[in-house]
Amino acid sequence: MKLLSNLPIENLTPENDYLGVIEKGDMIVSLLKSGNIEFEQMKMFALYGNWGSGKSTLMKYMESKLQDDFQTFYFDAWQYENGKDLSFSLLEFMTEKGHDSIQKVSTDLLSYGKKVLIGALKGSHPIASGVISEIKSSKEESFHYKIQQFKRKFREFEEAIFQQENGEKKTNIVFIDDLDRCEPEKVLDLLSEIKLFFTYGERTIFFFGVDEKAVQVAIKTKYRDVVKSNEYLEKVFDLDFQMPSKIILYKLTNQAFSNKLIRQFNGKHTVNLLVAKLFNYLGINNPRKIKKILNKYQILMEASENTKLVHDKGLVMILKHEESMLFIIYSVYLIILKMFSIEEFENFGHTDEKIQKLYSISGETTNKEPNLNIIGHMDLDEFSEQINMNISLSQCYSNAIKNVNQSGLSELLYLTMPINLERFNINFLRSKDSFNLIKISKNNYSMKFTLFVLENFISNYTLSDDDKLTLSISDFKLLIRQII
């Protein structure tokens, strides 16, 4: 079993590029190489994307493509967050890349860099006492003089780096990553300090991976309404890019399921494609969240080899049915509920209250005529008995397929439907268009999953012999509860 890592994707190929990084990265790389950007004037670039959206993967890809044309630096800000100061740590990081031949230039740059940063931040930042003492003991210099010296030393450092590269003058590009993990105020400090003090060079540019929403919240918290977040970011960055808005889900789910599982079902679906479609229906599109869900499923399957993970040894045998489409889809769904909506997880399978409410709502919305076939030809007690916590998913599904053409009955849909409905009729379950007539107080995972089942199972999928599970709904939930 191989769990999916949250680290940037290495050896990126079209087959595993579920983020759309290659296309986006090639576009940005081409622009940076084109010569159409005057780096003396434009030095601050941003890549906007939510937490876990793949910014690191894209920037790592860009770094690999730019190494022949640029002098590249890759600074993981989070690793240095607990240091004296993030901006000074960045300066130290940049000078460490130089050989011994530029040691004198690097030392001078660090000396004035320390003076400039401390001079700029005195009174607003907690600075290490030893560093402050060093400054106080030196000859008093005006802040203007320190700025000018830092500017000169930074350019000398650039020139020394150029000479180090056999005289080929390359632009320095500094990638700054992992800002998402840093404290918001430290992120703002780093952005402003780089903008103020690190852009004195002639051929050094900075490329940031930024969670725009998180920075906007930090700006609002620090400056209240005095500074507008969008205006702040526009002033800091000269040019910005967005992460691809959609991920290619099936390329991600491909990595979670073995070749044995990626096979045809009823000639229409493969496991990886159907699971990808499930994530799409549920509105789950953050790669990091999806990886966590798929890793939980992998852990569930590991229980079939490691009986210590399951207290009830009788449940272990069920895990041998790993090729069951029903088992895979409902396992992933219940894992999602367990992780993100525990109330819906607890309500799953408890149909008595749900059926009573649906029966009542159907009567109210059909002129008080509850016999309008909400449950087909059966009475309420008979129907409640047929759908209960002890019935297996495969039996529930078989009943649904058997009866849907006879009476409109679909046990599988009743099993998954939410309880917070305001308008319902059995006829609403016949198609997507009619399904949209259902009124609900709050759209949730249960509602979205019911539509998924309606469109992808009831009409398109026939149970195979592999799907003849004896696992009851209550045991299914117990299995998820024990392991996940």
C-alpha cells in the first residue's frame, strides 16, 4: 500500500499532472524567458492559490525549467519562521549559495542588511537582544546611509554571482514558498520588507506562492479598514498569476487505485473515473483534502491484511471485497462524512425518522394524499422494515433496481437522502430535472450524493457477482468508525 504524499510532485509528466501544472508553468516560464518583461522595473511576482492547491509543485516545476537561463533560489519560508527575522533569514539563504570567492561581498551585504532591517523595524518587531547590542556598539550611522550602503552591497553581490557563473550574467529568481504555514503578520512583514529593501538590485526578481485569501484576512486584521487588502497586494506585486482553477481528478484517483481496480464495470465506468466523478459531485476539489480521503481509504483496505486494525474480527472478511464498486464508492463517501460532516455520518442509514418525514412532506405537497405512491404499493411499516440498518447495501441496491420500474421505489435513494427536506415527491426521483424540484433548507453532502447515485448507479450500473456484499449498513458504519 502506497499512501499519497502532500509533497510537491516529482518527475512531473502529463500522466500524473492532475493539477494542470505543466501547461500553466510552461506559459509563465515562456513569459519570463521572452525578454518582454523589464526586470529592472518589475521584480515582484505572485502565484495565487488556496492552501493545498499545488503552488509548490508549480514553482518547483518552474525552477527546473528556468535553471539554464536564471540563477535560481528556492526559499521555504516556514523553515525559517522561528529565526531572528524572515527577511534577514532570506538574505542569509541567498548568500550561502555563493562560493568562498564571494565571501567578503556576502559578509558586507549581511552586515548592512542587518542594520537596515533592524533600523526599519525597531519598535515594531521583537529582535534578538544580541543583535541589537551589536548595532548599538557600532558607530552611529544615519538610516539613509545604511540604505545606500545596502543598495550598493546588494548590487556587488549580484555582480559577484554573475562572475561566479563564468561571466554569464543571469537574472536571479528567488522562489519564496510555504508562506501559507507562516503566521499571517510575519507574511505581511516579509512582503513589505522585500518590496522596500530587496528590490534595489538590478537583476534579482522574487516569485511568491501566496494564499490570497489568507493574506487579505491578515491585512484586514492588522490594518482594519485603513488599508484595503486588494489595493495592498496590487502595490506589492507587479504581476500575478492564478493556479489552474480545476484539477484533473481522474489523474489523481489513478494514483490511489491499483491496476487491478481500474477496470470496466458494466462497460461504462472504471473505479478511478467514478470516484473522480464522486468528488466532483460533492464539490471537493482541493488536492490536499482529496489525498487525505484517498489515504484513509487505503488505510481501510490495509485492515484486510492487518487484523489488529479492526476490533470485530468478523468485519475483516468484508474487506476482501475490495473490487466491489458499491464498497469502494460508499467507503469513500462515508469517509468523507466522517471527516467533514459527522452529523450526516451519524444519520446515514437511520431511515425511520427520514421515511416518516418524507411520507409527511409528500402528503402535504400533494393535497394531503399520502397514497400518491411515495413508497409504491407497500404500506409505511412494510417499507420501513425493508430499509433498515441490518440490510446490506447490495440487497438495498437490488431492491432499488427491481422496484424502480414497478413503483418508483428506490431504497438506495431513500437511504442516502438528507433529512432536512422542505418539499418532496416520489416523482422527483425519476430524473435530474425533476430531482432539482426537491426543496432543502441547506444543500449538503447527502443531497449531492443522492443525485450522484441517481445519475450514476440507478440507471447505469448493474450489480456483478463481486458486488454481492453481506455487510449490513450498521456494520459498514462500524467498520469506518473503528478504522478511520
